[in-house]
Amino acid sequence: MKVIAKTFAGLEEVLANEIKEIGGLNIKSEKRAVWFECDKKLLYAANYTLRTALKILAPIAEFQFKNVEDFYKKIYEVDWENYFVEEKTIFIDKVVYSQMFKNTQFAALKTKDAIVDRFKDKTGNRPSVDLKNPQIKINLYVKDDFCSLALDSSGNPLYKRSYRVKSHPAQINEVLAAGLVLLSEWDKKTELLDFMCGSGTIPIEAALIGLNIPPQFKRKKFAFQNWKDYDKELWESVIEEQMNKQSLELIKIFASDISQESVDMAAENIANAGLSGYITIRRSNFENVKFNSPKHILFNPPYGKRIGNTKEDNILELYKKIGDVLKNNFKKSQAWLITSNMQALKNVGLKTSKKIILYNGPLESRFVKYDLY
Ligand SMILES: C[S@@+](CC[C@H](N)C(=O)[O-])C[C@H]1O[C@@H](n2cnc3c(N)ncnc32)[C@H](O)[C@@H]1O
């Protein structure tokens, strides 16, 4: 089957590489997405192991339509009963750019009606809608008179890894954090250091990568488990196979933050992920973190909103200090940082050796590298 994995803008090539590594075929990248061919086993493995995918959609129909009635009719004609049974709850996840509908919600409503009516006619029963925890997520994409329908095989987005017990107001998305570690080409031998670790997302994703632990090792629920063709034995064999690939490499990660609240939060998340043995965590102002041996530094400084101890007016000063600390405290290291504050970034005052454009949610960001001598 042909499926499409969604990601953040800027991570398409990283995701395409991940898909290649697990054996995806005919891989094609487009904006914020990568197409590939797979069988059922690989679809399960993709959900379990891809670190930079947000969700994996399995397209089931596409068509052009003349008006709303025609739209309803063509959705009704899809043999939905082949994909799931009417006892399952459904939700229509919509992206609609079309003048044919009063509003996007109306397009979703018509889709739901067509599916429900089809089930009623075929089986006498109807699936009900669940907005919060649907078992079947149907992805509706409409552009003008073109419609594509897909089943979302992931359900909850794949950045929900299940290790997070505490949330930080400025936490980075798990998928983005994993993407940063992969883009930074960490060699897994050098100690990785995040001295503004917040809730610990970057250290946790790095540890999972370093140890080759699947990002979803704690997650129990995926939407494909509610599909009619779900093969429990196959799924269990995928879990076993992937967990056996865990590496015994001795990785080292150092995480610190100025805020005790952040440090406690990170410690809880790290413990919940079972990674306490690999990540040293400490409360410290980054200005006091100093090492003589080379480090692989990767961090996500405040962007300028009021976060913890950092106020808007001293953000420029903070970035200047980042430059000084990198230069003076980390000889022979490489440092990567991501920020969407371009003005503040200039204040670091060091020459970048790489600059990558990425998006942190809606925020256009720069992921930059400094080689420190
Ligand atoms: C954008 S947040 C990092 C979020 C983190 N990547 C996560 O996913 O939770 C920036 C962090 O920098 C910390 N910070 C601000 N000033 C600092 C300083 N002088 N030294 C160390 N940490 C600092 C803040 O406490 C905050 O947790």
C-alpha cells in the first residue's frame, strides 16, 4: 500500500532517511510529508519507530466532485465497511480549502453523514462520533473540487510518546527534538549536553536515539489496532523485533537548567522513560557549566517570551552570554541551537558553520551550528 507520513517543514529529508532505513519503497518527499510504499508489517513498524513522523495516513479514495451532493454521494460510495466495523467511534480530521462549502466544519459534517448513512444502509447500525478519543480517525483533504480521504493509522499524533508526565510551558515538540538530534549528526560517543533542558525533551529523544529504543516504546494505542484487518500477532512480532534492536552502546548525556521546577520536571520525565542511568541532571545557570573535554551541545534557549527567569528585555543579553559561554567554557566542542528570535541570534556573535531553516510549530526558526576551537 501507498502511505504518507506527515512531518514538520524542514524535517522531510530526515524522515525520508528514516523511512529508507526501515525498508520503505518508492520514497518521495514533498512539503511536510513523505510518501512511501509498505506492507502491513512495515506500516506497524513505521508507527512504532519513525522519530520524525507526526502521523501516517493510508489513503483510501480520491475523487473530483461537482457540488456538495456529489461530494456526499462519492463518500457514500467508498466501501467503509471493509475498513472498520460500526461499533467503532469515528472522527473526521479535516483540511478544507474550497468555496463549495459554507465552512470547513460543514464539509466534515457531510463526510460523517455519508459514512454513517452507508453503515446504516449496509448493517442497520451506525458508528458514533467521538471528538476526544476516536478509535477511527478519518483524514479529509479538500482543495477546490478535489477530495482525498485517508485513514490515519496513528490516531493520536506520534509526538505523543507516553513518557511525558510533566509539561513545560516552552517545551519543544518531541518530533522536532528527535529531528534536531538526527540533523546534528551526533556520533553517540561524545557526551551530549543540553544546558537549558526545560522538561528534558532533547536529552530524552537523544537517549532513545543513542540506545536505538523505538520512540513509541511506552505507547500502547495506535488507530490501526481498530481497523478490520488488524493483526495482533503481527503487531506483537513488530514490537519484539524492534525492541531487540536496542543498542548496548554506552551513551552519556548531561542536562541542566537554571530553574529547579524545570530540573524536577525533566528528572520525572527521564525517570518515566527509564533513562535515568544515561542522563545526568543538575540545576545550574548555563554560565557555570564548563567542561574541558569536547561535547556535542544541543539546546533550545528561550525565544523571548516571559519564561522562567528570562524577560523580554534581557533576551539579547542572554544570547550574548550564550556566545561568550560557548567560546570560553567549551573548547573543541560543537554546539547547535534552535531559535526563532533572529535578532537575538545575531547577538551570539560567533560564526555559524551550518544554518538550517525549520519550523517550531508556526514559528520559523533557525537551527545553527558553531564549531568551537
Ligand atoms: C525554551 S525552554 C527549553 C525547553 C526544553 N527544550 C523542553 O523541551 O522542555 C528554555 C529553558 O532555558 C532555561 N533557562 C533560561 N535562562 C537560563 C540560564 N541562564 N541558565 C540555564 N537555563 C536557563 C529556562 O528555565 C527554560 O527551561
